[in-house]
Amino acid sequence: MKPQIKNLVQTRIPTRYGEFVLHYYSNNIDTKEHVAFVKGSIANQSRVPVRIHSECFTGDVLGSRRCDCGEQLDKALQIISNAGQGVLIYLRQEGRGIGLLKKLQAYNLQDQGMDTVDANIHLGHLDDERDYTFAALMLQDLGVDSIQLITNNPRKIDALTQLGINVEDRIPIESVFHNDNRAYLTTKVEKMSHLLTLPNEDKDQ
């Protein structure tokens, strides 16, 4: 079945980052509720700042310091606000696509010494099972000509490019390393090729 989406509702959302319009999308594959958070006029615009953010209940909602997701969400909205236009697409694919239950099980394995990649594989999954098809369809529906992708993840750039999105540039979104996320971020760099600057003590190890 060819993936298709419908833009069912658009509503104004005032935030501390300014006023946005929230677009609610349905799709013909599952019941997940993907949304686009849009600031300013973006139709037929080039080099629109775009963040493709995958759901992270623990980081986005609870403020978990195990990952940098909540921090990236805030920073992306700041970048879009400062630019005066942009899109934050929020995809409901928790835990790099493995779901909340398996993600929490992976957390326990990480506490026993595994890194995030090994924990996912131990649970019978790939290191990253996310799909960006709906994100590409949403950007096409919104009518953007080209984007600046707010990411540190080269795989995300490649995936969107293969899906027909013109990614003209990358906007880095660096996170602060601390004791709770250090292993997580280091694994992103060393095993998943994320474009993050490791602190000197991590580079020396």
C-alpha cells in the first residue's frame, strides 16, 4: 500500500517561541498522529529551517536526562523562532521506532552496561528503525521548495533526500554533555556517525 496522508486540522498555537500553526495529519497505514508545527509563511519558500523530531516521551515530556531529545526539541523551536519561519515535524516513532515498552527495557539493559545500539539489537531490533516517509509527504503537502535540516544525523539527511526532499543545508543542534547522557551521546558519535563534538576526555578514551 502506497503511504498517503491527509491534513485534517490546522489550528493556531501561541507558545513561548511565538505563534505557530499546528497541522494534524492522518495516514492510511496506521493510527499514529503525526503533526507539523509551522511558523510563518513557508509555502514555495527555499531553505526553510526544518526539524524532524521523533517522539520521546521520557525526554520531551518528563525531562529525562538520559538523552538529548527534550533539549533538541527546545533548541529546534528556538532556531525556528529566531528565523521567523520553519517547521517542526513530530513523528510518533518512540525509541528510534521500537516503541516505549522496548525503549524502557533497553534502558534497563543500558544500566547493566550495554550501549543504546547493543541494547536495541539484544531486544531483536535494529539500531534505528525510524522511517521518514510521512515527514517527506508532510513537507510536500506544506509546499516547501527546499529545507535546511536541523539535525546531527547524516542518515536523516540521506533518507529525506532519497524521498525527494531538497535538503540544501544542515543546521547543527549541539547538545550539552553531562554524566547522565555522556554514554548515549558518545554512542551516537562512535556507532551511528552523528555529527557531534565529543568532549576532550571522550576523544582520548
